[in-house]
Amino acid sequence: MIPFDFDYYKPDSLEEALGCYHDLLLNNKKPLYYGGGTEIISMARVNSINFDAVIDLKGIPQCNQLELSDGKLRIGAAQTLTNIAEHNAYPLLSKSIKRIADHTIQGKITIGGNLAGTIKYREAALPFMISDCTLQVMTQGGLVSLPFLQAFDGKLKLKKGEFIVSIMIEEDNLYLPYNHVKRTRMEKIDYPLITMAAVKYKKAAKAAITGYGNNPILLSERIINHKLYSTDQKIKKIINSVHNDCKGDLSGSREYREFVLENILQEMFMNFEKIG
């Protein structure tokens, strides 16, 4: 049970949601946008977060899109991880989100909530970081489309009151050869020591990791695809490039995480070499 009172709003349009948020601010209220609510409820129960109102985005049609049309896959921010995985229009994304929490919780977590939440791993972001995709964001100036990496740099960089409406991925990115690896300390469903998602497009590869530092990290494409480096040289240079980001914790030391990353990278290069 949440140990304090708050107001609940469920707008049915983007404009109403944004207006509601700013009206609440003008009345000295602290509002939050609400999707699945798993993180908000958990944190509120232990008094780690306080708010005066929640604005539920699930009643807005644009936030519930899940369709492939006009050469783009559109995923509304209010879509749950379960729905996205079952739709399976983007296999790498489906693989990634099936390893986030257990099946019951996946049915509540929304894709927008995973990207915008305070839990640092944000594993659902990895496939978007290495894809040609954009975020549709509701702003005070209206609905805008932003390149994903412009709006997301390990965490979302939105202004106060703005919210994700949907993610749009180019169709030709959906079925690229990919590699997904998640290493945990104990259980299959657990926070990652390291999770990596990688794709290969023609002769070039892209990769992103999470669990290694405080936020997801896009690995250097220049190093990954350098024609003069051996695989061992690439791995050493990649690890050196992210060395300062590496964090140790109870799940694993910095040295162990670097060891795990080395092995994951070996696996990625081996798999992509087979593709040619």
C-alpha cells in the first residue's frame, strides 16, 4: 500500500496529458507520468519517492500503437514488454525484454517506463541505441521526432513535463543479424553483470552494453569495425575505452566485469565472422 494520498488522472489525448501536468505544477503539485507503475509503486511503498498526482498515459491512442506501417515499426510508450515480445516484430528487442524481470512483471512494465525509469540498467534501450530509430516526444511546442541517441544518452534527456509517445524503428533494421548476451551473477532473471546487444549491417557492426557502469553505453563503432586491428586488439581497445565507466558492486568487481566483457566481445566477433 502507498502510504500517502495522491490524485489520479487519465487523459485521452497528448495535449490533455501535457496540459494536466503543467496545470498541476502551477498549483504547486508534484505530478508524475504513469505507465505500468511498477517502479513508482515500489518506490512509493518505501517512501523513496513522493508525488501529489499521477497522469496515466495508457488512455492515449498514440501511446498504445504497436504496428508496422509505412516502412516503420511504431511502438507506443504505454505498450507492455509482454505485448512487444509476443508481437515479435523486432526479434532483438523481443530477446532483450524477455530477460527483464519475470513474466508477470513484464506484463506490467511499459517500454516507456523502462527507458524513463530510475533503474540504471534500462536494458530495453540497447536495441534502440544500435538501430536507426527515433523517439516521438510530446513537448510544449507539440509532438516532435528526435533521433534516439539525441534524446537518450544512457538516460533520457527530456525537459520537465515532456514524455515519450512512441519509438519508431526503420523496417530494414528489424531483421538484421544480431547477438544478444546477458550475464548475471546467479539467476537467469536478475540484474545484469553485463548485457550486450549487437547487430551487423552489411560489413559493419554496432554494439551497446549495460550493467557495466551507471548507464547503458554505446561501444565505439570505429574500433569495432577497424580494418587494421585484429580481434584481440579490438577487444583490448574497446575495454580500455570504457574502463573509466566500469563499476564494481556486490554482483561483481570491476576486474570481473572487464573479464566478462572480454568474453562477451569474443563471442560477438566470432558470431559475426561466421556471417561474413
